[in-house]
Amino acid sequence: MDIQTFDTTPFPDQKPGTSGLRKAVSVFQKPHYLENFIQSIFDILEGLQGQTLVVGGDGRYYNRQAIQIILKMAAANGVARIKVGQDGILSTPAVSAIIRKYQALGGIVLSASHNPGGPKGDFGVKYNISNGGPAPEKVTEAIYARSKVIDKYYILNAPDVDLGTLGESKLGEMVVEVIDSVQDYQELMESLFDFDRIHQFLTSGNFRLCIDSLHAVTGPYAHALFEQRLGAPAGSVQNSIPLEDFGGGHPDPNLVYAHDLVEVLYGENAPDFGAASDGDGDRNMILGRKFFVTPSDSLAILAANAKLVPGYQDGLAGVARSMPTSQAVDLVAKRLGIDCYETPTGWKFFGNLLDAGKATLCGEESFGTGSNHIREKDGLWAVLFWLNILAVKQQSVEEIVREHWQAYGRNYYSRHDYEEVDAGKAKALIDNVRSQMPNLPGKQFGKYEVEYSDDFSYTDPVDGSISENQGIRIGFTDGSRIVFRLSGTGTQGATLRIYLESYEPDTAKQNLDPQEALGNLIAIADEIAQIRTFTGREQPTVIT
Ligand code: VG1
Ligand code: CO
């Protein structure tokens, strides 16, 4: 074996964020940059030699080159076997499923998720552990610590591996197994949902759907599942060819960036159901005909109807949501008599709850929903869950949501993002809000009185680890909330996120536009945070 050892010096900026290390492609292309980070991962993994790893990515620009480097480094570091998706393609949920199914030590996902791709876009590397989930903070901290002192990396001198052909080959002593990107994932989905019933429903002639893969990783998965297996007519999945630059778009399934889909669902002769996924396939947006389902509501509705779905017919052990996610699911948990956990933003915080059997369904307001079937959020799983419920209930999406509001009340919800704000100004804004925290409780803003104000801190109920400063919460006596936090996934400047929530039990008042229903809270958020003054922005970049 021709193992080459390279001397290297640390890069100071290899600290993983909410979901892995994300940087502009040009940063990853700097000599040794990717290699340093990958070697840092390998260096902190105990017992890596002789193990199996899973590798794949969302097909964005630099995916192919990065995979070749990782394969050769893995071979040089004594990994026994790598399972890699055909053409380097694996969605984040598929990687999680494959790690679990084959008891791999872990996996590397190459994606910057919803961030744009292409030579001028972003790239990212995420490490997942043996439960299939994102590395917890103690692991990402160890990787970061290692990256600050690294001085050598190892790589096999060998020609590139052919990733187009399924099957096994040798790279030095390591076996490279090119696997079908979809098969293991599809089998898992078939074990959870009533595919026969969904097939019947989709071929009945009474129901039409449109799935938008935004030219990202879910294209092949959605095509295989919805068109080939479940009988939806050809063309039901749009933008289904993964492109290195996602066709120039943001592969982010929200009302702003998934505009093709929004046009279809809000247009003439709209279909009954629409859904979109993000770059790496872990997010989902659900639409009915001319109707948007808030991700927080989606989580609550899946929880309330879980028993209609074979994989969850015995009920839920518990549910969990990230702190900024609306409290709609809390109300469902209360009625079901199960626990509801509140975690910091980021899927890694659900891992222990899922492993310990404390939660079955989890969700985030950022279009993320998932369950104990894997350890990542899962976009197409959520779509199938909805289709299974729709097939059983034979109601429209809008009817199901409205009935849910009638039964539980409506949690009006919105998130305002200010993207690419000057980092110093964003920090000053947060510091300013933080400095007001002690004086806010008891303070009156119109009809709203502040009940509490804190910087969210989480103690993991399974391993006792503590995560502090996870976002500033301002809670009002009527249950409304405003949350301020800075994004941990951006690559340019800072992204300020403001989350707004209010509760409306009165069915007569559940038909407002959320921006209108939340108007007072939006004004209070601005009064407290002086958003315009600090950011210089008149309005948010994205409202969801
Ligand atoms: C965002 C979302 C968060 C999500 C994370 C990763 O993080 O708010 O809920 O878990 O992205 O999702 P932040 O720190 O930018 O708010 V993904 O689909 O990018 O893996
Ligand atoms: Co994602």
C-alpha cells in the first residue's frame, strides 16, 4: 500500500455548527482544508481500524472530489469497508438508515443542506455516530479540538474509484462497496407505512400530488417511491434530477425558495397535495391545495394521528421539539398523556431521547420532522406519513389541519430571518436583548405582560450534559412567546432568527393570516430588540 503522510498546519475555523462544518466551496478547496477536517474526525474515533463507515452526499458541487479524497484517507487510516452511495449520492436520512442497518461505526455526510451549492455556493461535512445520528456536542468539540493541533494526515496514493457501478472493489486493503442510493431507505419506509393503501389512494383518480425535489438529493428517492412504487403518474415529481448547483436555487423547502411548487399548489387546477425537500433530504414542506401547513403544526398533527400508521399503531412513547418550535405538539402530548421534551435547536439533541426510548416523534419549526426509525430528520418520511393519514382519513389537508385547530386550538406561528447581517451588529443586538432580560418580567406591552425571560439552557435528561445560551426566550402570561437566536448554519455574516408564537383557542379567530395574528408580537419584538436600528434592515429576508 502506498500511504502518503502529509505535514499540515491547523486551520482555526473548523468548528462544527448546528449541523456539521459548513463553509464556502472555495474554503473547502484550499489545500489541506478538507483533509485536515477528515483526519481530525478519524483521529478522535476510537477503534476506527477494521470498521465500516458510510459515505455519501447530496450531489452538490465538490461532492465527487471530496468523496474520492475521503475514500483514500479512510483506506490509509485502516478502515475495513466503506459503503458509498452510487455516484456519491445518499440523502442524510438514508445515511442514518444505512449506518443503523449495517451497524457501521459511523458515516460522513457531504452536504450544506439548504444552503445554495455550485462553485460559488457552500459545501459541508457532517459526521454521524453509530446510532445513525449527528455527532453530539462532546464529539464535535473533540473534532474541533483535534483540528486546532493537527499536524499530519494520511492518504492512499491510488487512482479514483469508479462510483458509477454498483458492487465491491478494493482500495488498498479497504473494500469500497458502491450501493444503490435508494434501496435500503425504501425498504425501511415500506416497513413503516401502508404502501398498498397509499398506492390505492394515489391511483384512485381522486387525488393528485406534486413533489418538488428542488434539483437536490431527494429526486431519485421521490421518483422511486412515489412514481415507481406508489403509482403516482409520471411527472408527479418535479425538479427531480440532482444538479451540482441545484439549478441555481436555494434548496430550501419554504414558501419563498420552493416557488415552483407554490405556484402549482396555489395555481389553477391545483393538485390536492404538495411537498418539497431540501438539499440533503432531511427537511419537508407540506402543502394542501392553496394551503400551507406550518412545520410545527405538521409535527402536532402527525403525533395526534400516529395510530393510523402501521409503524406507530401502538402509540408514541413521547414526543420532542426544539425550543423555538411552537407548542402545538405539547397540547397533543398532554391529551395523549405522554411526555413532551424541549431541546435546543439541532437534531443532535434528539439522539439520546430517541435512543433511550423516551421520544418516538421529534420535530423542529425549520421544516424538520422525524422519528425513532432513524436518528435524523427525514423529509420523505414525513411526506409518506401525511399520505398514509390522508389515505385513511379521506379528507383534504386543509380539513385535517382545521379540525386539529378546532380540537386543540391554533398556535399561530412565524419565523422572521434576517440573513447575512453584519456579525458584529447581530451580536450587539443579542447582547442588548440579553441585557434587558432581568427587567422584562412583569413589564407590560399593550395587552401583553412578560411572564419570564431567559437564555435557554438544556440539561440532557439521559446523560446530564448541559448546553447553555441556546436562544433568548421571552414568554408572556397568555402563553405567547418571542425567541431570538443566531443561526449556526450560515456561512456569511450572521443570520438573526426571530420566532413568534401565540395561542388561539377560539375557533372563530383561527382564520387570520399569521402575520396579522402575530402583528402585536412582531411590534413588541422590534421594540425590545430595535431590529431596524441594529441591522439597518427594514424587513426580514425570509418570513416563514
Ligand atoms: C437550522 C435550523 C435547525 C436545523 C439546522 C440544520 O439551524 O434552524 O432547526 O436543525 O438548520 O438543518 P440554524 O442554527 O441555522 O438555525 V439542515 O436541514 O441544514 O441539516
Ligand atoms: Co437538511
